Amino acid sequence: MRFRPEQHLRRQDEIRVVRTEGRRFDVRVLTIWWLVRPPEITVTGPRACVIASTAAVGNAIHRNRAKRRLRELFRAHQDRLPARCDFLLIARAAVHQRSFVELEKTFVHACGQISAFVKPAHV
């Protein structure tokens, strides 16, 4: 599946809502904030914003690499995430210390945890 433009969270107010009202799932390589969208937003599929700060990840080369890796994880495994949720994927320093396969296993596990939490309450 592609990571389509309508799946990107770009507006600051949308990102802020996910961060302030959403829930956090923390794994060592990244932090995932997620929030179930209100019904008036009719976008199908999950939406995401990828963040990598200088303080946590490093210089521009490291930040861009971290964001590319996290975007690819989201793109490849978006079908495992609840469709009506918005996500913030925040890279941490450890994102460079793991291979992509290890990152993928961690992300898939996190997807399963989030999906298990969301589905019973919002079916």
C-alpha cells in the first residue's frame, strides 16, 4: 500500500490534538501517540505524522533517515492499524541502533497492542 497524501497529518492543530488528547504507546526506539478520529472526519484509513527532533535523534542526516524508516514502517504495516485513528510516530535516539528488521518487529508488536485496545471500545 502507498502512503497517500491524504494520510499525512500536516496541520499543527490536528497534530496538537493527537498529542494532548491521545494515548501514548512507548517502545524503546519510538513513541507512538494515537487518537481515534471523530466521526465527522471522513478520511478512510489511518493518518500519520512522523517526527524526529534534533535533541533526540541528531543532525539532519540522522533525522531524515529516522523519518524515512518510520514512514516505511507505517506504509508497510498500515493495514494492521485501526483505520479511524491518527498517529504521531516520534523517533528516539535508539532508532539508529536497531536494524530495520528489529524496528519492524517492534512496530508490528505495537500495532497489535494498539489495535487490541481500540477495537473492543470502538467497534
